[in-house]
Amino acid sequence: MNYEEIEKYLCFNEQETNIYVPNEIFKDLQNNFKKTNHIPVAYCYYYLISWLYRYAKYGSFNIDNKKIKEILGYHQDSKGIDYIIKKNGILDLMDYTITTKDFPISWTFEDGLLKFDMLSDFDDDMQKTIKETKSRKFTIKFPVKAFHRTKESEDDNYEDGTFFEIDNTHLVPFEVFMFCMSKKEIGCTGFYLWSYLKMQNQIYEKGYDVPYNQLAIELGIPKMTMVDSLKALRQYNMVNVIHNQEYFCVILDDNKRKANTYITNEFELFNETPKEYEKMKVVEAREYIDLMKEEKKKMKMEKVNITVDELPY
């Protein structure tokens, strides 16, 4: 699906852009997944069902897991990620989602209070009318972390979730999600990577400094998968990368290696089509050795001119 198709299907408007995601989701997913390639998919699924619930989309049109799969870049009949999204699947077992038949029909935000009008709030006749537009087995995912960040707050029915309190969260505009899903070379992995860097940019305002290997570890995905995804983000100007060293060489001295700085761009700055970007210069090992020899030679040739009075003895 292209951007316009996703936007039209989801009935998106600019007032429905903001979704806050709990920062702990990255570690929580890594701690519960053996297939690392599905971590980004689970992140995207949770993000989308949070948005659908927050803006009461289930009452506006029909959307089920088959359609969600298609939006995420999968065939509707694909079974590969069912273990994540089905009832009692991984996200349910992680207490990130609950499979339920009740869903919001509308929402209001007044005097700083967010309220939902639920299907169960209506009388039987109205519920029957609404259900007639859905399949008999229709269910949705309740985004637990949007209402309760901990088991204790859930037990106490205290609403400290991301719909109500935004401490320790990262804000991801929905336009970014639609953009990533509309570009097959970006997709779920690119959205996951951009969102992680966005979280770090909210912590480190001047940019996030991190080596390649460490970034892959923090994401919980293979290094080459991360590198390919980062390349796509840079081609679409979703991320700026500042190289903090003049060149790269495989035998570069450790004390000369410096981490890149990553800065996420706003949606308005994204490229519609992929474009070339400035890459760090790569120096071959032989050339690096020659450079080091030349540098040492210059250091030996330098003379320090001092007077006798300046001697320490």
C-alpha cells in the first residue's frame, strides 16, 4: 500500500498524529523474542493498535489482523507472525495487549481528561447495530501499556499509561509510521530503528553518539540488518549522521575510532524518493599504514626551539 492508500483507509487526519510509546518496549521485546527479525514487527503492531484505540478507529471502519498484516507489509493470509498477534500470543503473554470484543466508538479530551465511549456503554439495540458491521468473531487488541505501565497500577486500576502520562516515553508521529509502511525498503525495521533513535534524541538533544556494533546490540537485531536499514533511512533523509572521524579503516587505532552521531529528522524533511548521501571515506589498510609512517616522519622532523634559560635544569 502506498502512503495515500494507507492514509485514506485509516481515515487519518492531522489531529490524530501523536502517539507516545513506552521506552521500556525495546528491552521488553528483546527479552521475549527468539526470532530477532520479528522484534520490529511486534513494535510496529503495538504502535498501530495503540493508535487505532487512541483515536477510536474501530468505530469508523472495519480493520482486523488480516488488514493490519497488509499494512505491515505481509500478505493477509500469512501465518508467520500469528504467534505474535493472536489471542494469547506473545504480546498478550507480555501483558502488552489483551484480546477483547469491547472497543472504543468515540473519544473526547476535555479539561485535561481523556475519555472513551465504549461499545459496552451503549444499550443492547445500539450494540447490535454496531456489531452488524463486524464479523461474528471480531476482536481488537487493548493496548495495556497505554492505560497501565505496571502490573501494580493495573491491579489498582490506576491510569498511568502512555495515554495519560508521558514520562519515560518517546513521541512518534503517525505520519512517520505511514511513510515507513509505504516504502518496502524501510518497512517495519526502518520504523523500529527510527523510533529508537528518536527516543535517544529526546534524551540527547544534540544527537545520539553510538558505535555500529553497540547500536545493533541495543536494537536486538543483526548488525547487517541494522546497517541496511540505516542506509534506507539516510537515503530518505529520515536520519542525519555526523561522522566524528576523518576516515574509516579496518586497522584504525582504537584511540582514533569515534562513534557516529545520529539525529532524527522531522517528517517534513523526508525525501519522497531515495537520494545519495555523504558517506565516510574508507581507507585501505596499506594506505593507512603509509599515512601513519608519514605522520611519524613529520613528528620527528619537527624541532622545538627553546633557549637555555627555558631548560628545566
